[in-house]
Amino acid sequence: MDAPNLSALEYRLLVEQAPILIWRANRQAQCDYFNQRWLDFTGRAMKEELGDGWAKGVHADDLQRCLDIYLGAFGRREIFEMTYRLRRHDGQYRWIFDRGVPFQDDDGQFAGYIGSCHDITERVEAEQALAKAKENELRQLMGLLPICANCKKIRNQTGNWENLEHYIEAHSQAAFSHGICPDCMRELYPDLVEQGQEAGQPPRKAGQDGA
């Protein structure tokens, strides 16, 4: 099926009302266009964002890294992707995933870049919360654990007593193999020890002596 022929006005409406933030930069890496979604997001006028004006909305901790990626890609004329915090119209910083792609003019010559941006704040915050939870679990494993002196169960975060092996397997990448140490072997299976059974091997059941 052939693509529909759209008028210049229809293309403009699509770009302006697209559910993503869109920008364009010329050959000198100066931004010369932002769609309405971008302007609504930042709460700034087009003239304030043009050129390098958009960079004023980037978080100070992200700005240099952002510019290094942006200008470096321009020099190589390569597709680039970057994540940074951009100030929203209400003053809050939101995490933005920005992807820039070089484009050509009607003569096939490099004409600049077109970029699309998505607000990924919820995803970033979820990943950060998960990383923090894992860090807290690891810190607890590396610190003092409340353990029963008799049955060796551990009191978990909810206050319940949990099997030691289950707790460690659930909070780390450790796994357990089971054997019997020499002391327990002598205590539990003295007859086998006297018969020369090697320590650490499970006792044989009746009928497995090869008779």
C-alpha cells in the first residue's frame, strides 16, 4: 500500500502534536526548531530555546556530559543517544532519553540533526529504587544478622524467623551443596567411620553394600 501524500500543513501538524519532544539542529549544531510538545514541557518560548538556549534547562550535573555526546556525534555525523535531566515548566527535573539522527537536504548533503525525546523518569526512578533495595540487602548481609543461637534461623526484615539457607539464597547469588563434615560424621554415623567410610559422603542405605 502506497504511503499517503501529506501536505506541508499536515506534516507540520503531525510533528507539532506528536506525543514526543522533537528538536532540529543545523550544520553548525545550533538548534533552529522545537515542536510544541517541547515548548509546552519546558514552558519557554521558541526564541529562548534556539541556538544553545535549550542547554539552560539541562541539569548542571548532566550538562557537560550531554554536550560532549551531542557535539562529538555532530563531528562524526553519527546517530547518538543520551540520557539527562531537563527542567520542566514547573521547575522539576525530569529524566529524558534523547536520540539524535543526522538528516540530508534535497541534494543529499548533510543538513543537521533531528532529535526525539521521551520522558523516562518513572523508569529511572524504579531502577534506582531497585538498586537501592539491593544495596541495603547486601549491606545487611555484610553486617550483623539476628540469628537464633539454637536453631540458626535468621530474623528477616518483616520480623519473621527464616531458614538460614533460604534467607541467604533469596538475598544473594549463593547456592548450597550439602555434605557432612568429619565431626558430624563421627557423631552421627560412628559405625560407618569405624568401617572406613570416607568423611563427607552420605551413608549408604541398607541393601546398598553390594551384597
